[in-house]
Amino acid sequence: MKKILKWLFVLQLLVNVCGIISAQAQRFSVAGGNELSCAYYEDYNSTSGINAVMVVYGTADKQLRFESRNTDPITWYTYEDVLTPLPSHSEGRYSTIELTASECGYVVMNGDRPYYLYVIDYIKHPLVLSSVSVEEDDAACDVVTLNIDGSGDEMYYYAFNSMMPYEVNRDIAIGYNTLQWNEELLQYEEVSREVELNQFSSTYPVAAPFCNTVFTVYGDRFLEQWDMMQEVSSDEYVTTAVEAQAKATQTYREALNELDREPSGLGGSAPAEIEFNAYYTDAVTHSEWQFSRDANFSSITHRYTDDLLRYTFREEGTTYVRLVVSSNNESCVYECDPLVVTIGTSLLEIPNAFSPGTIDGKNDEWRVAYKSLVEFRCWIFNKQGVEVYYSENPGAGWDGKVGGRLASPGVYYYVIEARGADGVDYKRSGHINLMRSKRGGNDSSNSQPTE
């Protein structure tokens, strides 16, 4: 017997190395009894060297059967503290024994090759689910605790020649609904969630749902295979958890002479028009946009309760905008990551010449180059002091026409008064040279005289 044990132990090491697992499991089967098939448990640790773990529903009047792939003799043993031979019946490639013991391991010697099986009787570890309820908590903002009334012992199997237990996962499931953000549709959608428990637990924390829901506990994997699934459900749970999404969209001007008009982030050249949209989950009863000049929001400069907020930024510098939502009585509060809006310093550059009406169409309008101007007024006069152009839009320009006709070439004068987002006041004046090529689209006969 000692020689057999030593020899089997060496082969056990070989099995560990070869990793002979689920392909060999199907050589074992159960017959007789209550006609409930055995449940193969295949998620076991391959280092155990076990070829199959069987979970059976009772052992009465049942037989274990092994199918050989050759004509070598077959011998059965049980292993616990010692290796014990068992009486068997062979017929062709099949060998059968009476299933009289569970919670123990079996060894089948097929010629000189061992196969290892561990048998667990489910009736000794039944799952019983009586009820499920949600633990009372007025501020279940992140986690809710389920109280599960029932029982279900842990199940283990052991490798040959080892006292190390391996846990059998029962895969008991908890199902419920919650809300999930859909970035493409820009809305929260109701979705189902499932949490798996390896073993039965009388209390279990789950992520707080964002909508009212019913919690259902069902299982386990073995009862499901036998079509004997147990299931219990809670009363409807009224959620208090909140979550939100803050989105911002900036409207850009089309003026090509405005610098930094489409920055990589929010802001750029003032005035910057930004639309803020708030999206939130069912339990939210209050939402607020908060504006601050510091990232920690130690001082809040503006508060708005609009879900859709349109705001124009006119001051240079960085503004932090965050969305804060809360449930009734502010029992649960959620703060979105701040949106950062940066307005640059102002700039005003004035050209002194342009050539309207030329064939190539280049430099045919007089426009200032600018950035972050929140106020602007521009006058252009001819030599006699007659106003030929006025605008309050720095993005616009003079096309060199007066009364719909091109003005005569020559010197014109501008006066500009403007204010930047950084508080800089601009008061500029100077001359403009209106030039025209001899190949221009209009000759002097179609030009407006300067006099």
C-alpha cells in the first residue's frame, strides 16, 4: 500500500504539470437515485490536480461510473487520510461503484494512469432563501445593504494527498435595476445589474441604485442546473442616491480676424458664449451651477439653478464651473468635476493699408486683428471729415465702399475706442491707405470721389 501511495503521489505531480482538467471530467458520470444529473464544477483551481468535482443531489441508490478509453484494468479508491480500495463492477469500457460516501475524494486507476474525482452531496449544504430586505438608511448614497434571510453552507473539495481546501463557488446572484449614463444619447437609461456571490451571506452591500427598484436574490448554479432555482424579492426600494453629468458647448464666432476664437478648451477670446446642460438621476430634487475663481471653490461668485444655462464670459482669467446636485433634504450630494473656462488677455492690431476691388481678392477689406474685446466702436472718415464707415463689431471690416460704390484711392482716417476683457482701454487713431491696382475690378469712373 505504501508503494501505491508513493507512486500515486508522483503521478499526482505529473497531473498538476499536465493540467488535465475538464476534458477528463466527462469520463465520470452518476446514474440511478432521484434521476437528478450530477453537476460538474469546472471552475476549480487547476493546481489541485483534480480531474472532476461532482456535486450530486443525494447519494441514495446512486452509482459512480468511469469510462475508459482503453482496455486497461480499472481500480477504484477513496482518499481521505488513507487510500482505501473499493469494490467495483466492470462492463466493457465502463466501471461502476456504489456511491456510498460523499465529501470525499476518489481515485480511479486506469492501467497505470490515475484520475481524481471529488464528490460533494448538495443535500448536506442546501441553499435556502426565505426573504430579502434593504437595511433602513436615510442616506444610502453610495452603498445599500441587503439583509438576506436564509442559509447555505460553504462547500469545499480537497486535492489528493493535501489538506488544503478549495472553495466551490455557488454563484448566488443579486439582480436589480439602476440608471446608466449614455454619452451618445446624452441621457440616463435604466439598465439591469447583477452581482454574483461566491457563497451565501446574510448581509451583502451593493452599489446604491439610481432609480427605484426591487432587489431579487436567486441561485444557486447547481439548483439552476436541476431546475430547482430559489428566488426571493424585496419590496420596492426608493432610491436616495444621486449622480449627474455636466456638459458645456461653446458657440464660436466666424470672424477670421479674431485670434484664439476656437481654443482647445473652453474660453479663448471674449466674449465667450457657453451653454451649460445639467443631466441627473431620479432622486435629484435640487441642482445648482456654481462659479468660482479658484479650483477649490472656497469662494463662489455666482449660483444658478437652471438646468440649461447660457452664460457669456467677459472677464480675462480662469473661471471654474461645477454642477452640484442633491436629493431631498440634501441627504445625498453629488459634485461633478469642474469645467474650466479660460479667457485670454486682449489684443488689438490695426492695419494701415488695403486694396479693395483687386482681381486676386486679397487684402480687399480693412479689418483689425483682435482678441478678447468686449466693447468696440470704430469710425472711418475721409479727408474732409465725412464719416464713411462705422461699426461696433470688431469682427466686421470696411470693404472700401461708400454708398455701394468703391471709394477713391487715397488716405482715410480711423478712430477706435475699445475695452478688453482684461480691463484695458484702447483709444487709437491713425490713417489708412486705400490702394487700387490699375488692373482692379473698377476704374476711377466707378469710384466714389474723396472730395
